[in-house]
Amino acid sequence: MEAKNNKKTIWAWCMFDWANQSYNMVIISTIFPAYFVAVTANSSNGNMVSFFGHQYINTVLSTYILGLSYLIVVAILPVLTSIADYRGNKKLYLQFFTWLGSLACAGLFFFERGKPLEIPMICYGLASIGYCGGFVFYNSYLPQIATVDQQDAVSAKGFIYGFIGSIVVQLICFVVILQPKLFGITEVEYLPARIAFLIVFLWWIGFAIIPFRRLPRGVPNAGAHNYNIFTGGFKELAKVFKKIKTMPLLKRFLSAFFFYSVGVQTILLVAANFAAKELHMSDESLIAIILIIQLLAVAGALITAKSSAKYGNVKTLIALVAIWTILCCAVYFVANAHQFYFAAVIVGLVMGGVQSLSRSTYSKYLPVNIPDTASYFSFYDVTEKLSIVVGLFCFGFVESWTHEMRNSALALDGFFAIGLFLLIILMLAEKKAKKDEIAIPV
């Protein structure tokens, strides 16, 4: 087994974030949401669209599709990650989901105004499944490539690479959209955006070749197994669940993580739709503010890593979630682009920090030198994906019921408040554990 803290291996691991954040930036945060709202907008029928014979508000449909894709991920990944540990081939699954997601992005090129939505929306969902699925196996490499004392820094480095990579690919797409004639593009209304979806495909799969070649294959789970690989996956997952039940601090962290992730992840996924639909922001304005958010997120991740080293992971998370709680409430009152810009600046500063620190905090709570990291991280990722499913369906249901996205944002604030409360309970439990001289890893 390769020694931990190898610089080349860590660099290759970070390059996976550099590669796949192109999806997060272009498909989730900027170009696709604005394009989707533009090509499906129809004020005469309340922006209703048809999907397999059913009528939906356009943004509710996209929210439900995302929610369904995350639900599928929740259903299949616990089994896949257990099998990956059993066979020691988690890199194979990393490659499969990356190809699935990137090819689905390429399929979005054929999404045109006036054409049926079924195929484009299926591609949209498959891209999400590919992105989420790859991230599960990517995350599971963290304790395998870095020692406990380095995991905060390595986790933050991965997010920083992702933010910077997404900025670069967004700038490339930005030039294509604003100056299409430089590339010989004469149809300037919709074609440049569709070309951006192809750029995501090339960027994502192209740079992913680096981690594909450099990252270790995985470590097979030791021990004899008297059951086939599929039932074995469930049994291995059940063993991990039993172990997690014996770790009180880890259980408390996962509970808090679930609730605040409902808010964090949902806001990040629907922010672009909110800006395009509620505030009528142009594509150029939306792309510019998202770029600013990404730049600030780099600074936020660095600040958070230093703060966690000084004050501890949980205290830093409490501060970050408290800011998110206030921010989510304030979104209800956002009435113009300038207010949205201000909120976006705050989002940028806390976005990268809470994601990076959550991942490394969970990693620190795990037992040292466990062989089945993918199974343990499947719990982390299933918790996160379930929170997204709950958040997206809650957001979509409230908008469908009230016809106001602002009400959906306000509904999310309750999840932040619960997550904040549970983090405070976790902090008190840690203090008691230290007082009782119980060794804890954070």
C-alpha cells in the first residue's frame, strides 16, 4: 500500500475535484438553469411544462428531477460502496460514474426550445447521478491518502482545486456565450449555451484521467465471505451501521450534518433558478456573481481550515451554520439584484468552508486504519444525499403549493435551526467526553 501524505497522490485526488466541479458550476449553478428557464418560459400558462403527460411549473420540474436523481443515488450507492470495499475496486466505480455524468452533459447539447423535455431531463438526472456517484468514491479516498492530522488541509485543498477549476471552465464558457462570433458561431441565442454543455463533458472526463491513473485501486476487505457479492454488500453495510451505532459522537455529528445539509445543499442547487425566475437576472449577471462566489469560496475554505485548527472543528461548524441560518431567513426578503449580490458574497465565504470541514470532521471520527472506508463514507454520502432529497422535494412542494419560491427558502430555515441546535449538543458531548478523559479524534 502506498504511504499516506504522498504529494503526487494528493494532487491527483484534488484534480478529480478540479474536473467534476465543471458540472456543478455550469449545469447546476449558472448556464443550464438560466437556459432551462429561458427555453421553457411561457407566462401565458404560468410557466407550465409537460413531462410524460403531466403538467409541472418549469422550475418545480427541474427541482423534482434533481431530487429523484439523488434518491436513486441513495438507493444504489450503499450496495456499490460495500461491493467496492469487498472487491477492492472502488476506482472502477469512480470511473463508471464519471463517464456516466460527463456523457449525460454531452447529451444536453440536444436540448432545444420547443422540443420534448423527456430526453433532456433524463440527461439532466443522469448527469447528477454521475456527479454524486463519483463523489462518494472520491470522498472515501481521503482517509486512505492522508493521515488524520492532514485531513482538514487535504480536504480543503480538494475543494480549492474544485473552485478554481470551475472558475476556469466557467470563464471559457463565458467567452463562448458573450463572444460567439469569435468561434464562428452565427446562431447566438441558444447554441453558445449548448456548446457550453459539450465543454463540460470534455473538461470533466479529460481531467479525470489524472486521478484515474494515479489513485490506488483500493484495498480489498480482509476476511472470508460465505455469501455472494450482492448480499455481501448489504451484510457489509449492516456491519458498518452496527459500528456507527457504537460511536456516540459520530452519530450526533451525522444527525446535525443531515439537517444543516438540507439547507446548504438545497440552496446551492436552486439559487440560480431563484435568481433567474424571481429576480430576472441576465445570464451575464448570474455568471459574474457565481464567479465571485467561487473566488470567495476559496478564501472561505482557507479561513475555515485555519479556524478549525485554532478553535476545533465543531465550534467552527457552529459558527458557519449560524451564518447560514441567518442568511436563509434573509433570502425571503431579497427583492433585487443588489441584495442578491450581497447575500451571494456571504454564501461564497461560508460555502466551501462548511462542505470541506464537514467531510474532514466525519473522517476524523472514523476509526484509524479501517480497510472499508468506502462503506463508512457511503453513510456520510447517503446522509448528505438524503438531506438533498428532503430539501429539494420540500422546496419544490412549497413552490408548487404557494407558487412562491421565497416561501420555499423560508421553509428551509427550520432545517438550519435544527442542525445548529444538534451541533451545540455535539459540542457539549465532546466537552463531557474530554472531561471524562475519553479519547476523541477531534
